[in-house]
Amino acid sequence: MTHSLLSSWLYTMKENPYEQGGDDSDEPKLSKLDEFMLTLNREPIPTNEAMQKGIDFENLVNRTVAGVDESDHKWGAAAAKVAQYITGSLLQCRMKKEAEVSGIPLLLYGRIDALHAGVVYDIKFSGSYEAGKFIDSTQHPMYLEICQDAYEFTYLVSNGSNIYTETYRREETPEIYPTIQQFFSWLKSRGLMDLYKDKWLAL
């Protein structure tokens, strides 16, 4: 079970599952439900512009942390600011935890951008930001559950020039398990539980 799977489901259910997602390009667009089914089937989702910017910015930050001079890049100054937070951290660490929800044994799994002195950091790129943007995200509840030694989760958000931080402490973070239970109930109602068990089997 991953944060990204739960996040994809919640995004699908938030409004109209049949609404087309994606960017403003002329490429054929999938509905939100179509995108979720790709995720459930563990098939690749076409990378849109927003996703690519996020990938590019995170790579830029990681190169900066590694000592590469990226000051000439249009996002170089912002990447350097983010790098200050995570330099000396354990980067791109994979973490997991065994659990059981609704009688189903699970392996909770996540890849953490950076972990340092009990703080989990996650790098985000967003064209716009308002305080509390990630309050309903499944990411900090999932990662704080997996990483039991961490006491805090901080989103490092940039638009390419400015840096914003959004922090959640363990004691104010809701458990991830009720969301997983709701997800399982939905899968069962749609006849998709067997598909989930087949595609997301932990080997």
C-alpha cells in the first residue's frame, strides 16, 4: 500500500470521476477514473507538464546537494534554498512497515525524499501555493506511520523562485488507517478488490 495509490483514489473521488484530467495540451485526455485504473493496474501514467516540472525540480535539488553548480539554471536559486534544508540528510530512502487493515495483511511502503534528525522532508513544485495546501494529503500520515522514528513531516514547496514550508507534527497528524479502510470498502463495492490484491502483491 502506497501513498500515491491512495492519493490517486482520493483525487478520483473528489469531484467527477469521469472529468478529464491532465494539462491543457492537445493530447487526448484520460478521465480521472481512467487515470486511477492505470495506477491500480500499475501501468504508467502519461507525464503531464506539471508532473515533469516536479521531476525536473527535484532532480535539480539533488544535483545541487551533490555539489553540482546549478546557479545558472532558472530555478537554481530556489533549488539551492531547498538543498540547504536537506544537505546531510538520508536521501531517497525506501521505508516499509507491516500492518493489517480490515483483516488484510499489508506492507505500507514509501520512498522518502530526505530524512534528517527525525524530520521527513518532501520536495514539491507548484505554480501556486496557499497555506495548508497539503493538509488533506495522505503523504504525511502514511510516511509518519512508516517512519516511526520521525516526529515531524515538512513539505518543501517551490514555484521556481520562492520557497514555502508546511509542517505537520506527529501528534497533530491523523492516522492513515481509516483512509485505507474507506479505500478497501470502495474497491469491494466496485468489484476491484481481487485486482488490487493481484497487482499490489508484495513479493
